[in-house]
Amino acid sequence: MKTNRLNFTLALIASLLAAPLSGFAHNGVVHGDHDAHHGGFVMMYRDLHCEVVLKAGGEVQLYYTDAMRADLPASVVSQVAVEIEKSPGKSETVAMGLSAGGDYWEGKAKTAVTPASMLHVAFVFQTEPVVVNLPANTLLMPKPAAAKPASAAKPAHDMAGMSGMDHHAH
């Protein structure tokens, strides 16, 4: 009897270890990657992924994808609001609107955004308000440069070095 139970337990453990991680579900839905598709920072609310992109010039873009990371139209959310807190007591509201193609929300700060700034993003998803607070330094971090062909490579000495959403937390 002990041998059968041991064999069953070992078979169960082996099958769990052999299962691909992508096959495990979040709320019963198989889950996609959490990679930034647009060079931003990806967070989740339920099975909605939101990628926040903040460019050095003050441009803000918000992209939305489903649980499997398929692109969603930006209209999947409403009442989008972005505020950049540049220093205590000094904030700027960024006017947000749908992009020409309707695939993301976009806006631009009037003045430069520094790494010390705080970005406050809010929107409504399926009648529920979602608020995210992100330090700008998380969003303004330099992204890895794309590899250059060997013929175009430069010598090494010339190269310049939520309340409501979670980044990858389930």
C-alpha cells in the first residue's frame, strides 16, 4: 500500500514539474508574458495588462493587452487621467487622448520630467477605478540598446554607458 501511494505521489510531482509554466492559470485563464512591448513598465489589474511608457521629453503612452498579451483597443478603459508630481506641491496634469489609430492613450507634459518625479495614472476598467503611482525613475531607466552590425560598431570607449495594479504580482 505504501509503495502505491509513494508511486502516485512521485507521478503527481513529476507531472507538475513537467507542465509548462504558461499552462498555469490566473483566475482560470492561461497567462501571457509580462515583457514590455513598447519599452515601458508593465502592470496588471485582474487580467488586464497596462504598459506605461514615459519618454524623456515628457510623452506619456498607455497600452493595454489581455491576459495572453494580445493588443486591446485603448477604448477598453475610460476616464484616463495622468498627473506628474514634479516636486512636493508641484504637479502637472497631462491631457490624455486616444492615439490616431485608437491603439493607445497619449499625452505630453509641458515641462521636462525628472527621475525624481512621481507619475500618477488613473483610469476606469469595467466600471472599476484603477489608480497607479509610479516613480519616474522606474520609467525613465535607459533601455538596452539594440545590437549594431559589426561594421557599424564603435570602439567601447566611444559608447555611452498601484494602488490597484501590480507589476507581475498575482
